[in-house]
Amino acid sequence: MSYELHQESARGQTVRCAVVTISDTRTEETDRSGTLIRKRLEEHGHQVAHYAIVPDEPEMIGALLDELAGRVDAILTNGGTGISGRDTTYEVVAARLEKKRCPASANCFACSPFRKSEAAPCSRGPSAACTKTR
């Protein structure tokens, strides 16, 4: 399917999304990334069916991802992708992936002129498909 045909066939479709912020320090009031993601999704006609902030604890992240996998079309995570010992999001998400789609997409975001942090190139993040729950 061509890009144009793909765009046309997707027009008007709504994606049910979950937005998950992984952070030991963020609250709903300070979660700028999660707020922006939700805003952009809704501006483009998608539904934010679930929003949560969870601590960077692998068991808690994994349990929430497993719960959401059967309830929404897409799960967008943010936070917890640095290189410190507490940053476990990448490993927890990667363990649940079935088909890696765009392994370099995180690099595109990190190198984007729109990034707000000098630490962005140190972030890690997969982009892939997961169709089964554990």
C-alpha cells in the first residue's frame, strides 16, 4: 500500500490510547510530557482511554502494561528511559515486544530539533508491536 493510500484509509479512525508516565518524581501537576502527549492525541482525534503515572519499579510497570495490552490499541510511555540504574522502562517494555518495527525511531526523537533536553540523546526507547499479553 502506498503512503497516500495508507493515509487516506486511516483518515477518521480513532485509536484508543493509554499514556503511561514512568517516574519516581512526577505528579499530574508536574507531568508535562504526559500532558502534552494526551493533548496531542486528543487534538488529532484519538481517545485517551487511560492515563497513569507509575514509579520506576519494573514489577509495577510490567503489571500495568500487561493490564492495558488487551484494553487499548496503543500504549505510549514516557520517562524512565535514561541510563541510570533506576531507569528500567526500556527493559520492561522490550521484554513484552513481539515485532520490532522501528528500532531507530527513538534516535530520531532524541536528535530532533524539537527536543527540550540536552540529555535526550542518552535516552533509550523501543518502537514496536505487541499483540499478545503475558
